[in-house]
Amino acid sequence: MSPVDDPHELGPVLLRAQGIHKTYRGVGDALHILRGVDLELREGEMLAITGASGSGKSTLLHVLGTLDRPDEGTVEFGGKELFRMGEVELARFRNRNLGFVFQFHHLLPEFTALENVMMPGMIQRKLPGECERRARELLEEVGLAPRADHKPDELSGGEQQRVALARSLFSNPKVVLADEPSGNLDPESARRLHQLMYTLARRYRQCWVVVTHNEELARLADTQCRIQDGILATTPNAPKAL
């Protein structure tokens, strides 16, 4: 990753969703979760998605991350419609362009912080030396270089989540999708994680989409979107002075 000259200037539209509908059909009545959602995301932007439990926040995140296909609508990345791709091509797209951070860090307990961050590169069969250099760079970025050789159970909750964050950035994704990333953290650890995510989004022109119930994180974002009754309402936040 290379930092940009002006980290406070948002870039062009990177990801665009139009007319997204998603319905889940079970034994009972069909549940229409998303009802014509439109959304534009720019380079360097942090966008927070809020809403009541079951409102469709995670569903929208999964559609944006191509983990779930919409019933109607399109998602474009760099002008290319993603759901015209087959599953193999979509998986390749995700590996190259998207990063994911979840509420639970999902670190492998038998591996060190360094080895956990290296894992995406090892799966891609990159050279071990290249993977280690990249992982150490990322641990430095998230303030955990001295903890590289510690296993997850030797790290605090906030440190574990920062390792997971570093791992999600291994392939230098254009878009990072985070689902309640600070949901299990104490207030101070959550605050530090929020500030780190915002700083990384600006510095590296990454687009961050964060599903959250945390009001502080939602206010920190450039834009807040609230889902209610399957409809997305967007509200720009005031500019940040960092």
C-alpha cells in the first residue's frame, strides 16, 4: 500500500449498487429484506450502515461483497457489473479486491499474529518471504509489530481484532466490508479501532463499508445509511478534523 498525497479528498465512485432487492422465502410468508436499495461508494470513503436487528444491514453487506446475489438490481465495480460473473470469477474478484472484517476475529489459535496475517498470501501460494514481509508491514501499520510472535490467546480483544484487520488488508483490497467490527470490544478498544479504520480508509484510498450499532463509529464515518423497512436513507456526516 502506498499513502496518497491528500488523504482528506474523496476519490471517484468505486462501487455502485442500483435497485437491489432481496427476499428470503421460508416455510411462512416471504420476507422482503431489501427494497430497491441504491448506493454509491467513493475511494477513501467510510460509510456506516445502521438499523434495527433484522433490518437487512448484513444482507446488504453480503450483496456488496458478492457473497450473496440479489433477486433484482446490479452491483458495479469500476463500471463492471459483478453479478454477470460466474462463481469462480467472482471468487477471484473477491480475493483481489475485497477485504472482510467480522465481529468475531476468527483468528487461528495455533498460529501467531504474524502467521495469521500471512495466511491469505500462503493460501494464494505466494513465497513465504514475501508473505512475511507484507504481514510485518501490516502489523506495524496497526501498531502490533511487537506482538507479532504472540498467539491469539496472548492478545487482548482489541489486539486480536487489529490482527484480523491487518489480515483483511493483506491483498491491498479496494473495498473493506466490516460487520460489527467492534461489537465485542470495550469502549476504549472500540474507539481506537474506529480511528484506525478511518485513518486507513483515507490514507490508502480504500472504501470502508461498516455495519454497526455503535453510534460513535457511525458519526465518525463520512456518510451514514440507515435501513428501515428495506429502504436505505443516506445522511452525510460533517467533515472530520483529524
